[in-house]
Amino acid sequence: MPSPLSVDLRERVVAAVTEGASFHPVAARFGVSESSASRWSARFAQEGHVAPDPTLSDDRLPVIEAQADLILSTYEARPERSSCARCATSWPHGACRPA
């Protein structure tokens, strides 16, 4: 997943929209999508900031690791029910194929 665009860029986009420019020219000017310009402007209007939502980080890894035995035993009992069942039988080490 790509990292979120900078808060500085988001603020400049929102400032241009707030000054009266429409989403299309602002998006083209700053090299972002119109939907991003719209979303950031709406977030600013509703929440007073344009900062991105927190992303999943390594601090949640221990929570997942604590359930590793359950996850693996569930998969081993019924691998065909896994979304990666095809990968498990056709790719080395059961890893999903690169996109």
C-alpha cells in the first residue's frame, strides 16, 4: 500500500479549494485526483484537519502473533477454505504469488 500523501500537500489543496477553485483544476495543479481533493476538503470541513488516518503498524503485530497457533491450525485443518488455497498448492512455501 502506498504511503499517504503529505499533510503539507493536503493543506495546499484544501486552501486552493477554500479560496474558490473547483476540484478539477486544483487536482490537476497539484497532481492529485479530484476525489482526493474532495475528500480532503470534506475532512477539513468536518474535522478541522487533513491528516491521514493512522495506518496498521508494527505495534499491532504482537496481537496477531499471539493468535499465530490458532490461525495456523485453522488453516491447516481446512486449507481449501483459505483465500490463498490456490497459492498454497501452486507456489513454493505456500506464499501468494506476486501481483
